Amino acid sequence: MIVDDEPLALDVLETFIDRLENLELVCRCSNAVEAYNCLQTQKIDLLFLDIQMPKLTGIDFLRSLPQPPKVIFTTAYRDYALEGYELNAVDYLLKPIAFDRFLKAVAKIMPQEQPESAAVATPMATPATSTSEAAYKEAFIYLKADKKMVKVMLADILYIESLKDYIRVKTADREIISYQKISFLEEKLPTDKFLRIHRSFIVALDKIQAFSATAVDIGKAEIPIGRFYKNEVLQILNQNNLLEA
């Protein structure tokens, strides 16, 4: 359930929720009274709750509930953070809310074990260790995103970012957010085309435009090289550089 007196804020949260397979919007409420009525008739597991609302604030509303659901506060004001956490809120999101920050908040209450029906990559027609150029250009995976199975060509991928229980797959013209762990995808990708350079990043080797001892440049992004990955990453990058030269 989402509760906010600002229609635009409700629209943003509804859009975010619609993108995730494991969330379903049950009630959209513009005030605490509507929210209370919804709680009487629906089973609500998670409540996104604005704080500054007319007549009854989100904090006062939460205090009035004998058995509240899990709550993530959404507000434009930092001043209420301590009070929110004292009420055992799962998280406290400051507006304007970024999607990756929203994902991190939601991930705090998701089950630790990923359901099989979440985002499942299709088996690739090429071995995971080595891939011919012709086969690589035809290789793809399906990722579950926006409640659909989305086809992603491997050759289009710039990098993959971990957002805890989610991944962000970035291409030149779009990004796909999927409920999936980065380690699962790492096992499926051809190792001569992709490289894990950080606990949160896998990059496409042929998309690297420049690199240093601490980061690689891909497109407009500078992606850090993790401390524990540094030696192996630099060895591979320097070796590739020599081969290309």
C-alpha cells in the first residue's frame, strides 16, 4: 500500500512497484483515513507511508495501528528520520526517490533465497568459457523485468551492476532492472567477453574505453575496480592491451 497526499509522489511509487515482479500494489491512498479503511479489508505486507499529510501525519497514523505492516517512510524532510526509526521502520526514503534507492529499501524485507520464478537467464548456445565472434553476436539472455521476459543481446551489454538482490543491466540505449543476483549472471556469461571487476560490477571487456589502477571507463560511466579484484583485473586488462597492440 502507498499513502501520500501528493498525486505525483503516488505515481512515482506506483511506477516503481509495477517494475518489480515480487511486489503487487493493493491500495493507493491519499490520506490516513483511506489507508485505515484499506487495512481493514486487505492484507498488507508493506506500507510506503508519507509523513507530512493533512489532518493526520504518517507517524501519528502508524502509532495508531495495533499491528502495523512493515513500513518504509517516504518524505521530503530529514528531520523525522530518528522518529521514524524509533517506530521500527524498515527504511526512510527522502524525496525525490531514486529507483536504485527504492530497490535497496525493498530488498531489506525480501526473502534471502531467490525464487526460481524470478529472473532466469536462458541457457546460452555458446560455452561460458570461450565464444566465437559470430556466435557472440547472436547470443542473448532473457531477464524478467517489468513483469515480462525481456530479451537482452550479450553484445549490447555495457556493464551489469548489483543492487543487492537486483541487477541493473546497462546497454547503450536502455537499462533493465531484474530481480536477480549478480553471481548467477556471472556464471552464465562468457569469461572471454565479461569480467567481474568489483563485487557490484561486471563489465563487457570490449566496451572498456580506458582504465587505470582504480577504475574503468565505459560510455559515460566510471566504474571502480574492487580492491580484492584489482590484481586479476589489471593483469587481464594489460594482457588484452598487449594482444590488441
